[in-house]
Amino acid sequence: MTALLSKAAVPLIAIAALAAAAALLAYLAIATVNGMVTDSRAQAMAERDSYWTGQIEKANAVASAKEAAQAQAALRIEAAASASVIEQQNQLTLRNIQNAALPSNIVSCFGLDRVQLLPD
């Protein structure tokens, strides 16, 4: 009876061993594919991050250049405005000196010389 049992058990044990080996190989194959997918995903994320980092750096460089150009334009405008204010102050001082040099009697109070000193 044990011989019969052992003859019938050998193919079952062999099939079970083959099934276990196949399951182990399938698990290892799935683990390998999963690792490749994870590596590929990490690589794709790194490439995407580096691409967008480059795009952001380009945009920042353009924005910085525009900001520098605006600052230079503001300095030019400020210098022109300062020069204009200084010129107007000089003209006012000159007119005040010319006005003070004119006679101050009532008859010449609105004379041609004094009226010509009035700003336009």
C-alpha cells in the first residue's frame, strides 16, 4: 500500500514543486518589472523636473533683464527730471534777480520790463 501511495504521490509532488517554482519565477519576474517601472518613473520625473527647472531659470533671466532695463530707464527719467527741475530753479532765480533790479515805483510796477519777466 505504501508503494502505491508513493507511486501516486511522486507526480503530485513533482507538479507541486513545478507549480511552486513557476510561482516563484512569476513573482521574481513581476518584482523585476515593477523595479524597472519604478526606475523609469523616477527617471521620467527627474527629466521633467530638470526641464521645468530650466524653463523657470530662463523665465527668471528674462524677467531680471526686463527689471534691469526698467531700472535703467527709471534712472534716465529721474536724471532728466532732476535736470529739468534744476533748470527751472535757475530760471526762477534769474527772473527774481532781474525783477529785483527793476525800479520799484508805482508807475513802472506793471511796465514792459516787468511783464516780460512773467512766465509764459
